[in-house]
Amino acid sequence: MAIQKELWVNYIMGNLFKENPHLNPIACTRVDENVLAGKIVHIPQAGSKPNVVRNRGVFPAVAVRRSDGDIVYVIDEYSTDPTVIPNADTIELSYDKLDSVLSEHLDVIAELIGDDIIFNWLSAFAAGQGSQAVSAANVIRIQNAATTAATAPSATGNRQKFSYNDIRRAQTFLNKQNIAKKDRFMLLPSELMSQLQDDADLIKRDFAKELDIENGIITKLFGFNLMERSSTAVYDNAGTPVVKAVGAAAAATDNEAAVFWQKAAVEAALGEVTMFEQLNDPTQYGDVYSALVRMGGRKRRSTAYGVGALVQQP
């Protein structure tokens, strides 16, 4: 009996965003409708804005042809290892059994997608994705007289402790960039969220009043919707820290970061989501299933305005 692919695809999509609140449509600009053939993002880009002259005194005005362009980039492909299900009919009818079979595979794929898109939002762009500045200028170092043990994988020593004052500095940073105050978000790794909640002033707040579990929002502070994820991004400890690629070798000097952005400054694109099946596989003595997801993301401004990171420092 063939699987009900729609059921399984919906299951994949539901689990994909459960642990990645930053990919929720309320938190970033979703350009799924611009994905062609499930794998290429094509976004028409308007040319430069017209010049404005106050009290024009020279006529006729010179007509200027607007040159429009395109942003075209290929989104990444993520696939699960094939899974053998010896009793497909029973699994198809039981959500709990379906969850137990695929949850570990999908947790891994969802985590990698979430990590990759955070990296794309913070790093320089690949060819074809638009001429964009490296976000090094958008790094703010965490500042605090109090210190705590380093939290990045393999990191040693102490780091200055994350506090609400750092969030206030991020607010000022975006304000000075003239970024819209609406729809600002901050994604904190669990360790930094724990440090934030150690603050005596914040303990007095009733976080439950601002909790939005469905959309992954824990509370609001200084105009930011705060979200939590087990990890976000890791930076090196150069004079101007640089975000490390996903899977890069860990170092004792690494630093965790809280990522902040305004919704219109970043985008994510979900393309093809497919389930594959091989019924009655004679070599596996059962039915074999696997999944494929295509997804990508990028910063949207050539200046990299509207997105940044609060990075630990010794």
C-alpha cells in the first residue's frame, strides 16, 4: 500500500519549523512563492529610486531609464538517510509510530537547515545572491563587568555575561540605522537566555504574560521579540569577530552569539518537500522511505543593515 505523501510532507514541514522559530513567517520575510522548480529563488529587483529636486529651475527635466535587475540563487538540498519500515500499513495509520520512526532523522535535518540560514544571515553572500557587505560591521561585543564560564563548544576560560543592557545596545544600533521598530526579533542560544534570566531586575517580570508559544516568542524586551534555540551562531575571537561556518572546527577562543534582526531585513525560501518510497525492497525486507527538503535564505539589504549579532568576549 503506497504512503499518503501529503500526510508525511505535512509532518516534515511541521517538525521543520518547530525548533527553528526564526524561520516562522512572522519572524522573517518568506519568499517561497519566488522559488522556481522547487530549487531556484528568482526575485525581480527594482532599479535605483528617482532623484528628487527641490524647486526645480532647469527644464526640461532629464529622463532617466530605470535599470531593473534580478536576484537569482540556488537553495540548498537536504535529504534524510533512507529508513526501513517493515510494517508500513500499521505505521501509516499511527501518528505515534510515524513520529518514532522519523523524528530523529527530521530533527537532524531541521537543525542543519536552521543553522545554515542563521549563517547566511550573518555572513557575506555567495555569487548571484546580490552584492552585499560582510556583516562584520554589525557585530556588537557583549559587555559586562561580571563574567561566566565560556559556553561555546570546546571554548575555555571566561566570557563577559549577557544581560539586558546588551539588548538595549542592539536596540540603539538598529535605531541609528533607521530600521523600522516593528517586527524586531532576537534569537538567543539557551546558555545566553539562561544568563539573561539570572538578572535580578528581569526576575521580577512576569514572562508568562508575554509568552507566545505557538510562534516561539518567550518575551518582549526593548522592542525585540525574544526567541530561544539550543544554539545559534559561533564567532571567532578576531579583532572584528567573524562568524564560523556550520561544521567548522571548534576552538578554545570561540564565542556564542545572540542574533538580532528586523523581519524585512532577512528572508528564507522553502522549495521542494518530497517523500520517496520503495515498496517491498527485497534487500531490506520491508519498505524504504526517505525525504528531501530544499531551503535557503539571505540578508536582503546590500548594506547588511537590519541584522546583527551580540557576540561574547573574554
